[in-house]
Amino acid sequence: MAGVEQIKVEAGEAGMRLDRWFKAHYPGLGFVQLQKLLRSGQVRIDGGRAKADTRVEPGQMVRVPPLEVDKKGEGPLTARTMRNQDDADVLSQMLLYEDDKVFVFNKPAGLAVQGGSGVNRHVDDMLEAWRNKKGEKPRLVHRLDRDTSGVLVVARTRLAAMKLAEAFRGRDAKKTYWALVKGMPKKSEDKISTWLIKEITPDGDRMRVAKHGERGADHAVSYYRVIEHAAQRLTWLEMEPYTGRTHQLRVHAAHIGCPIIGDPKYFEADTNWDFPGGMQNRLHLHARRIRIPHPSGSGVIDVTAPLPPHMRQSWNLLGFDEANGEPEE
């Protein structure tokens, strides 16, 4: 780097420790070197001195002096770019928030959360790299589909895992997703309530809408609202699952006649449909935000994840403004 830089903290970096922030932006910068820069005041946040464990907030400016290390590439982490990186480095780049009980990651689309048929690498296995001094491995407390990106909460201790799991079961966790769907729903916001049942097909497990009382069916409830649309051809939806059934949002979007763009299982286009030029044919579903009671019993974890590259590309193409999807509070 030629000289001093002022780097703005992004929304997806809220609550990140400063040393983790540097690890994400400058993978080659050692901890000892960073400590020297902090002690000498060469690294500052909004003009003030900072420590390694200082937590950064969106909009803050981090002063970075000239460094003799390479800066991380501008492209976000994807399943492709992480192939040749070790697990600890990938987890560091995925990290959005951490404290002594919780990690929150921004899972890339294409990375599985748990193992299965045809899965060579997954988050649960990667967490082995972050066992603590007591030998405890961080624990998954919920999951995302392999092709869905976004916020993934992981417990650092057994007790935290129990508390977080209780919050998910008790529906105290509020999960907000962003989706790009075909067409436009008849209502600008609504509740979707169906029964879902799993079927085994040649292409793998698939969920379908079932009749009330059908054996093996589970009740599923989702909420949605329209944020923006492009000539009623494509719509940006905010979706919230009240229940947590497999593929729930994907099935519900298709059920109202607006399947999610790039969904290989539930998108059935008619003969007049052409995939929009300039967009990647990948699932456009992103776990944007999660709010869940902190396992300590005090406060709420509230974390937002930036869009994955393929969805950001589509948003730019359609002229959607991400700020329009942010909560009014």
C-alpha cells in the first residue's frame, strides 16, 4: 500500500473485533505487528486510539498506515474463492460477530452447513479448526440450505448452544430473508400458511404442499412483504419464516406463484419465460438478518449480512437500492 488509507467499516462488519477486522482485510498482517501499530497510535478509529479487542461499528473510519503486506482482494468470499484456503482462514473471513459465547458467520452460497451426499466440505467440519483451549468445538444451532447465503449462528459453549436452541424452538429468533422472485405477488404483504410434506424424488428430497391432516405433513407459516419490483416481472421480497421447515421459503414463494430466481427445485417457468440477461442462474435467497436473545440472558444479538456477489449483481442490474430494505428503526 502506497500511503495511509481511511477505510469505512461496512454494515456486515458490525460488532467485529478490530484484530478480526484486520485479519479479514489484511490476511498477511501478523498479530504482533498489529499490536505495535496499535500501541504507537498508527491505527485509529474515527481519529481515536483503539485496542485489538475494540469492536467496530458501521460507518466508522479505520486509519490504516502503510503496510508491507498484501490487502485482501476486493471480491467477497465465495465457495469458489475459498477452495485453496484453510478452514481457520475461511471462518475468519466469514465472521460477522463474536463474543465469548457466540459466533455469527456470513455463509457463502454453495457451502454446505453439514455433511451429506456429495458434500466434501461443510461448516460443521470446518469448526474443528476453532476448538477452544478446553477442547470444545463450536456448535451449530440452526442451518441454512447449501445454496442459501447469509447469517449463521454458532454457539461457542454447550450452555450457549442449549440456550440458543431453546430460542429457535420457542420462535424467539426473528430471521429475515431477502429473495428475488419471478412475477409479483397479488398482495404487497401477506401470510402464507400451508402444510408441507417431504417426498423422495430422483433429484433428491423435495417438499410439496400437502392437504391438512395428510400423514407426515407439518404446518408451515411464512410472512412476506414487497420491497421493490421491476415492471412486475421480478420482485424483491422480504420474507420471514415463523416455522422452520425444510425449504419452507422456497416452497412458499412457488406456492403463491412467485418462485425464487435460480431455484433448481421449485422454479418451474412457463414457455414465455426467459431468464433475465446479465443475471447468474443461482438461488437468489439470502438470510439477511437475525435477531435472537443472547444466551447470557442479557440483550439481543442483532446481525446483518451483506448480499452475496451474484445477488448484488442482480440488484445493480435491476437498480434496486439496498437501503430500501433496511428496517425503519
